Amino acid sequence: MAAKNYRDKISTEGNDGMGTMEIRKIPSGTFRKTSFYPKKPVRSFRDLEVYQKTSQASADVMRKITPKITGKYPMTDRMSQCLLTIPNLIAEAHSRRFEDEKTGLKLLDESMAECNKMVVYLEQIRDIYGGEVDRSVCEELIKAYIYSREKIFRLYKSWKSFQEEHERNAGRIREVK
């Protein structure tokens, strides 16, 4: 019979609930069940969650906010250009990430800057036209662009580490030859 491996589990509450220490032995093969599901593979830029979120947010701004401020907010054209640019930059970055890694990363960097601009535009609209534009819609869209910016940053870091690993591996191959 094989011996089981055990690890100690320390509980800060004993039977009395007063914070006494109790050490219990738990078999090491015991795993906590999680609701982990693997992500779908990314086959095109349309599979990227960040593309989907920014595309949806841009449609929401164009439908829910732009009609209410057209002619009143002097930056409407710039804002519209900005919000439509973000999904385009993500799509282009995805296309160029292997051909020219630095250009792909630069495009992601530009899309992060555009997300920041959208947050500023939406905050200005919320503060200036709060009575005409639903503040909760502005808040949700601000959160969506902040979330998207964070996701783009993680994507940037992922692509950059992939690029660095690829360069290290390419250097090893050259050394072998």
C-alpha cells in the first residue's frame, strides 16, 4: 500500500471559535474544484474580447450619446473619430503582430491612448450635459473604456513577452547552426 503525501492546513478557528490554532492533515491529492473554462482560441481579431467590447462601446456612444449632444458639444467630431478608431487599431495590430512586432505594439499603445481620450470625452459630456444625457449611461461607458484599456495593456504585455521569447529562441537557433 502506497503512503499518502500530506500537507498541513492551518485553521485560525478551533472548535471554540475564539481564534485558536488548529493544524489538520489534508491529503496532498485533494484539489479545490473551480469553475475554470479554457478560453476560446483567437483565430481573428474579431475573437478578441477587447475588440468586441470597444466595438460595442462605440456603437453605444453613437446610439445613446451622440444624437443628444450633436451641435452642442464642440468635440463631437473628434470624439466620434476617436471611438471609431479604437476597434480599427486593435484589428490592425492583430494583423501586424507577426509581420512587424514593433508596429503591432505601437498600434496597441495608440489604442490605449484613444481609450484614455474617450474616458475624458465621456467625463466632460457627463459633467457638462448631465441633464440631457443619462449619467448612468456615461458611467457605464467610462467603465467599459477603462476596462478595455486594462485589457489592451494585458494584451500588449502578452504580445511583448511573446516577441521577447521568440527573439531569445531565434538567438539559440543561430548559435546551434
